[in-house]
Amino acid sequence: MEPTIAIIGLGFVGLPLSLVYASKGYSVIGVDTNQQLIAKLKLGQTNICEPWNEKTLQESLIESLQNGFFYPTCSYEEALSKATEIIITVGIPVLSDGSLDYRMFDIAAMTLGRFLKPGMTVLLRSTVPPYTTRNRFKPLLEDQSHLSAGKDFYLGYASERMAEGKAYEELTSMPTPVAGINETSLTKCSALLSKICCEVVPSKSMEVVEMSKVVENLSRDVNIAMVNEYAQYAHSLDIDISQVIAVANTHRRVNLLSPGPGVGGYCIPNAYYYLAGVESRCDHLSVCHMSRKMNDLRPSTILSIAENEVKKVGKDPSSAHFALYGIGMKDYSNDLRLSPSLEIIKLLKEKKYQYRFFDPINPWEDVGRCEHINEFLEGADCLLILNRHDDESIHRLDKIKKLMSSRPVIIDTRSFIDMEKARKKGFFIFRC
């Protein structure tokens, strides 16, 4: 009989990870201290959108509950009385001043330590600053358990490389780097990952794997800041930035990402702070610092562009109706963490502008929410496209034109609308 796996933290990483192991026939106990979350999971309820093998994550959850391969609980004691292999996915949030909030991470480590037994394998898969596993996580486990890592239990760190919307696919198909506190720990952790991963990439250093994960995220932050800047420059020359990127990316050594309204979610916006806070080495990260600052300011930039375009068609932004399409942190997502769309809504509220929003998959309730696309577009002066979704209605330019007010403005932050077609139909479109 296969050993039971305990996965601690059942958020956007931990829950899909649990269900991937369960789908492979492994017995998984999921642990989270959020009692409301656990109660919903036991009923087969989740708001996380993750398609896989023509199933939704909720369908996978229900199936794994019914066949007994997944069991959620708030009790570490219950989980660790049965599990011999443990994976930690508890995150480290960044506070408003840029400092790291280790409270939940430390609590998880200390609680785990109290129930740790000899022979267990512990694998950390949270995104963390370099040296966290060795200098913070390991001492907490050892202090509470009175056991020695690498001797009494096995300890390692592995990257989490999944993108939301592709979690199931990438948890199994993405090469996964891993390192251990010693060679035996590396072997044990590699075996745990190999149960679901097609390729495990062993490393001799946990710090190398920790930093590589942060740098992967940070490189995207820098890339996005760069293409956002290119987009504004291209518009000043009346050049379509999406075409520029498509042509540039035919070069085999070029990989430009797409511009957008900002950078949201848990991973990319936090990456800079995971490195900058390590012994105050931020002086070595000037390009990364500037990119983070530019991306933080992007929602304000987008709103300024919208105000200027509304003025160009002879309307006053203070009396105009702004319509925001998509409020997720990125395309096709119902994750609202650090969403640029919500920052734009905050700015609209501060200016006392009239706004409404529509998102076909996001249940977030707030003033201005519209349940139907017609209600959303009726009389709108400026349509801001902030997310892509599988929603054909937003492509129907003739219908949109009839619903919006005269001289309608579109601010397209996702290269979603065909600019030439939109202009021919009478839209004033700004791609940024």
C-alpha cells in the first residue's frame, strides 16, 4: 500500500497539487487552518478554476472525495498520524511596506514540527527567499520535534512552477527542480515528486533552487514592464504593439511577453521583495526595482490614458461612464489577489467617476457589478478591456457599438480587439 501524503496549505497551489496526487491513486490528506475552507472542500465546493482532462477542478475534487483518495482537515495531528510524506505550500505574503509576513509560514512549520516523526520526508514547495529552508524552516522543525534534519527526518526544497489555469498540466509536465539538506533527503524528495512529475531536476543546493524560482518570476516582472513601455511608445507612432511583438518573437532568442493593465497574482508582484529583503541586498537589483515600480504604477497609467482618450472625443471624464471588462489578476482567471483591475476600480472610486464592471467567471460582489453584458455596455463611454475570457459577446463589435454611447472609446490592454475593424466601425481605440 502506498504511503499517505499530507499537503499543508490548500490554496491555489496546494489544492490542485493534492488532486493531482489523488488522481494518480495516492491517498492525500489536505491540511488548512481555514475552517470555512475545509468545510466547503468536504462538500466538494471550490471557487478555483482549473480545467484538466475535460473536467473542472470542482469535478476532480468531488471525484477524489468520493473515491476516498482525498480528505481535507484542519488537524495536523490527524494528518500526520497517517502520513509519512509531507509537502508544504504555505505562502509568505508581502506587506504594504515591502516587508515579508512570515507569521503563517512559521506557525505551519512549528505545528508540523510538533507532530513530526522519525523517517518522515518533508518537502517545502512555497516560494521563499534564498536560505529560508536552511536558516528558518529547518530550525523551526528541529526545535519543535527535537529531531535532526537529514538524520532523523528528510528535508528538501522544490520549485512550484505552475501557472493558474494550467495547474494540472504543469504540475505533471513541467520539469521540477529539487534539492535536499543531504543526499538521502534529495533522493527521498525526488521520489516524492516523481510520483506525479515527468521530469525531476536534482540540484546540489537548496539555495540555488530557492533563488531560481524567485528569479523565474522576477524575470517576467521585468519583461512585462519592458513591453508595457514599448506599447506606449508604439502607440505614439501609431504602430500596433501586438504585431511588433509577434514579429520580434520570430527571432529564436527573443521572447517578449504581452503588455497589460499591470501585474497581479501572488507570485510575480512579490518576487522582487523576496530577493530585496535578503540582508538588504536591494542595491544589486536596480533594474528589478524600477520594473516593479513601473508595474505598480501601471493601473494609474491605464486610467490616465482612458481619461485622455475620453477628453479627445470631447467628453468630460468626471461625467463619463467607464466599463471595465475582466477583474481577475490575469486572463481567464478568477483569482483577485493584487489584481490590477481592482486597483483601477479603487482609483475610479477615489475620483468619484461612474463605472461598472463585468466578468463572466468572477463572483466578486461590489458596487458597479453587472450580471449581463448588455447592462454592462449600455450607454458606456469608455470600455476598458482588462482580461481575456472565453466570451464571444465581447467580440461582437456591431452589438457593442449599438449599446455604447456616441464616439465610443476602447482601451485595449490585452490586444484583444482587431484595431482596424474597430476603427472602421467608429470606435476610438487605444492599445496599450
